[in-house]
Amino acid sequence: MTLHKGRKITVEARVDPRSLATVASAFSKNNIPITSRSQLISLAVETFCDSLVDNKVVPWVESTTEALQILNSVGIRFTELSKRNLRTLALQINSERSLQGLSEIQEIPELTSELIDEAIRKHAQSSEVAP
């Protein structure tokens, strides 16, 4: 499974139960225990992601801000996130920025989707300047 695990956010999805059962059967057949719907969907996405990266279809997305930029560019926006999801994203972005030696974004309890957008812009600008 994906070695680059970060914090996770909650998303909602509508899925055909037959597709979900097919994926669950594949995990079960390979002795991968599934304890919840959330875990099943998370493992399915991670497994698909690993396959894409391993087969060099796309490179691994290295940062949360880059991930949010990509999602935004394809029309997936996180404009109405819960405080918990905003906090999760803020912690992940701050952790990544700290590892890169960059300053952290605004205080986490006051984080809003606008501040997430600002963090994405700042990350994009610092990435453009980096060698």
C-alpha cells in the first residue's frame, strides 16, 4: 500500500454496491481484512493509486497543497469543509511546510477554506522559485 501516508480527510461517494462488493471480494481473497466501509474505500483508492504510480501512469503527488491544486484544477473543490477536515488539512500542510523549512500557515483553529487557498498559492509560488 501507499508508503507516503498522510492525514486523511472525509469525503462522500456514491458507489454501486456491486463494485464495492467486487473490491471487497478481491481484498478478502488476498487476506486483507476489511472492518468498515471507510476502510474499504480508502484501501481501494490507495491500491489504485499505487498501481498508477507503480506503472508510471502518473507520478506520486508529493504535497497536500499540490494535491488540492490538482483537485481544484479538475473541478473538485473543498469549499464547505468541516472544521475537522480543515484542521486535518492544516496539520498536513504545516507538517509538509515544516519539513521543507517553510513557515507554517495561519493558526489552525482559525483556518478557513480561504486560508487553505492562500496556502496553496504560497506553496505554488515557493515551488516555482525553488531550483
